[in-house]
Amino acid sequence: MWRQLAATVSQSLAEDVSDWFIAQGALSVSLDDAGDQPLFEPPPGETPLWNLTRVTGLFEEEAVTEGLEQLARRVFGAQIVGWSETTLDDQVWERAWMEHFQPMQFGKRLWICPTGFEPPEPSAVNILLDPGLAFGTGTHPTTALCLRWLDSLDWQAETVLDFGCGSGILAVAALRLGAAEAIGIDIDPQALTATRDNAVKNGVEDRLRCLDASATIPQVCDVVVANILAGPLVDLSARILGHLRPGGRLALSGILEDQAAGVRSAYESVVTFEPNEVLDGWVILKGIRTS
């Protein structure tokens, strides 16, 4: 059995309460929004928190002594505005989490299948990929939009750049759909590791190169897909376009509807865009580089 303790506090106190939970024997601590406040695009190097933050500690049941709430309130006083305690049964947490995921179809022929599930259409293009720490499992609208776009292309052995590759889902999908070669770049070493692992799992590791974002890419590509955020898409527009040949195809995602015009304006001098495609408030910009 496990005990989960959660304290709701102001942003300024969240780290202190997190440290206090660890000192009391918490095996892990998580922070999440306690006030339905969205966070978008933190500046580089910053990790913002919500104005009202829920700090949750997971403890072994025997490690939680009576009166821990009272002790916390003596230490932090009225700054703790909410407290809850939950008992959790023993279970295989990774499998319990993954039970919420099922095979998903994108477009006409592409499926993402978690480990342990039989592909619903064995003759389709089936990508084996599990939920993980690196962003990108197909469940987020931005990833879904990019996968649909990749599935819609008439592949003729092109070279693909996955800019901000995360889990590598887009690069792997492109290779399985018919791309000859893919390059995945990311600023996060964990993402590059996840991309390599997923390439091996899907048998395309010999056609995928993983590069740190600071590396020089020695070629222009036929297809570029960048599923990051609106701010970086604007700031990095010259670099992203520099990797796309004239006549090449471009897809940009990670964009909210009210951000689409600003992102489009950073590219439209050399890219002819199709009409925006929207899913759950998120936009993908699709176009062809004309010069």
C-alpha cells in the first residue's frame, strides 16, 4: 500500500514544500496546477509554476506517521491552503498507466500501437511506441496533426528532418511510410535517446541519424516537420528554412489558433501555405517552399 499526500500552496512556496516532503521520506514529488491556469512557452532556462500549485508526495504507507498534516501546518502555517491524503493499492504502475493507451489510427494507413497490443490492421503501417518521458506519443493534438500530414504525403524516398524530435515518433513514422532517410534533432539528450530506442524498436535505426540541436546538418531535406512551440518556430525560422530545399514540403505545429498568424508571417515570404488545419484549438501549418 502507498500513501499520497498533497498540499496546495502558492507558487513561491512550492519548492520548499517539495523539499520538505522529500525530507519526510517521500519517494517522489510532483507539481501540478491547482487552479486551472495554463502555462505557455517559458523563456529559455526558466521552469515556471502555477500561481496555485499542488505539491504531491508519494510515500510508502508505513513511512507516513500520524500528525504529518499538523506538522506541515506548523512549519508552513496558513500558506498551506489545501491538504489531502489518499491510500493507493499496490499495482504495476507502468502497466496501469499504459492501460489508458490504445492503438490509434492517423490518416488512412498509419497506426501507433503500444507494446502488448495486436495491431488492429496488420497490413497497415504500424509503429510500435509506448508512452514515455519524452514528449510525443500521438495522443496530443499537435502530434496527431503531424502524423496525419505525414500519412497524407505521396512518399518517393525523400529525406526528412524532424526538428525537435522528442520521442522520434514523426521521424520513425516518415521512414515507415516511405522516406529514405530521416534526421532527428533535439536539445534534450533524453529525447535523442528515446528517438534512437524507438527507431530500433521499429527497425529503421539504419536510416535515422540523431543530432544535438547545436550540430550542423550537412544537407538540405525534402521534408521538414517541426512540432515545437510558436515562439521557437518564429525565432528559428531562418534555420528551419535553411534545411528545406526549394520545392520541399514543410509542416509546423505546436501552435495555438491565436498564434498561427504570427508563425505564418515568419515563413510566408518563401513558403506557400495551405489553409490552416485545427484540432482541439491547435494548428498545423502546411506548405511548400517556393524559393
